[in-house]
Amino acid sequence: MRLKKTEKEIIKAIVKYSREAKSLAEVLHLSKLLEKRGIAIIHQNNMNYVFLDKGKYDDWFSNEALGYIAEIISLISKLIEKRHVVIIPFESSDTKTIGIDGMQGVKPNLYRTNGFETICLEAGYITWLDVQGNQKCWPYHYTEQKMQLSHFFDHPFIISQELKDLVKHNFKTEEERRFSKQQWATWISILIAFFTGLFGILFK
């Protein structure tokens, strides 16, 4: 499985936090992969609210940021298909936010972060304001049908030993590792034969 740099970064986070994280959403939260990119997601009432930090993205529409979210979803789908990640669908982790530190409800559809920034999810007025009341993020909202997050990110999960081994061996597959060992064995045999022959010539 050929992987891009961003995909390796995500897989490393999944393996690293698989023991302590209750869900893949919590993996992303603990690893701060989305926060580093200025991306935050709230899942509520079958809707996914995506916020992009205006300090990182000049334009309202960012292919880079939304593409990264799509890349995460695609990678998780691939890992599930290959049974490297198994979702436990009959349990819920109740992880509703990704990339937001300490969000707390003030009243329905109104939230505050640890830094006292305000997030409003009212229909027709979806915004994220900083402490001065200025818009901090570009807001987006998608139905669960358009952006399928909850099935992947709101449930407990387990990972395969193969995925752990892949990270442990710097993303070399078992076949690649076996081939590498065979190469080393071949070179060692050649060197032994060479020096045996050389010593035989020198010490006749």
C-alpha cells in the first residue's frame, strides 16, 4: 500500500493513540493534526460544521483544508476495508468535536471554548467569533450524507497488529522487510566469500 506523507502522519497518530482514544475523533483531537491546519469540526443533529481559521486560509473556500478532510475520510475507509481498523458500531464514544479544545455548551446551539471564543450553530447564523467579537473562522456545514463522519469518528475502534507493525518498521511491508533481509544475507555471503578468497591468496 503506497502512502503519501499526510496518510502516514494520520496512521502514526491512529497507532500512537489507539490505546487511550475512545474514537478516531479523539485520535485527531489528541494528535492535534486538525488544529495544526486550523481546522475544527463539530458534529450535531446529523450535521457536520466545519470551521477554517482565517489566519491560515485567506479565501472562504479552501481546497487544501477541505481536501485534507476528504483525504482523512478516504484513508479511514481504505483502512476499514483492509481490516486494519475495525469500528465497533454498536457503541458510541459521544465525541462530537474534533480540533476544538474544551468546547462547552452555553445554551442550545451556542458554545464557548477554553479561550472564551464563541461558536454559534443557529440556522442562518453559523459563526466562530474571537474574544473581541470578530469572525475567526470561515464556516461550512454539510449533512452527514454529504460528509460521512459520524460512522467513522463517533465509535470505539481497534487496530490490527499489521498496522502497528507497519508503523514500527517505518511503513515497510512484510514482503519489503523480507526482501531487505534477503538482500542483506546475500551481501554478507558475498563479502564472506570475497574475504575468504582474499585471505586464501594472501596467506598461501
